[in-house]
Amino acid sequence: MARPKVSGPELALRATQPATVVRPNTVDEDDRLLDIRTLVTLLNCSETLIYRMIRDGEFPPPIRLGTLTRWRLRDYRRWMQRAATKGAS
């Protein structure tokens, strides 16, 4: 496909306009996914404890993406807020 030839005032106008930046779809921060190693670091506990809390209904269940196991940041934050509220009362 051939580009149309531009000259004169139109060319000068294009030269002064900022380039358009096309960004990929941005993900809402709360929709980010955490892996088990990140949770272990954030909670300062073992993988075993996290899976035990899931089994006992005390921690949000993971999302399975094929062979990957991930948790939504949103679910983790809600759990932390509830845990902080429970601990404060």
C-alpha cells in the first residue's frame, strides 16, 4: 500500500504534532496475578501453610490457567483487610 505524498503546509503541521503513542490494553492493578512464591514472600510463610489455609477455607482459592496457579491481587487484598479487621477486634 503506497503512502500518499505530503508536502507544504500539511507536512509542516505533521512535523509539529506529537507522535501518537499506542499502548497495549492496561490491566487494572487489582486484576494482576500473584504466584505462590510472591504470596510466600508477602505473607512470610510456607507454601504448605497457604495451601492448608485454602483447604480450610481461610484463604482465597487460586485461579488455574492451564498448568499455572495464580491468585488475583484483589482477592489477596480483601483477605488481608478481613484478616486485619479480625485481628483488631
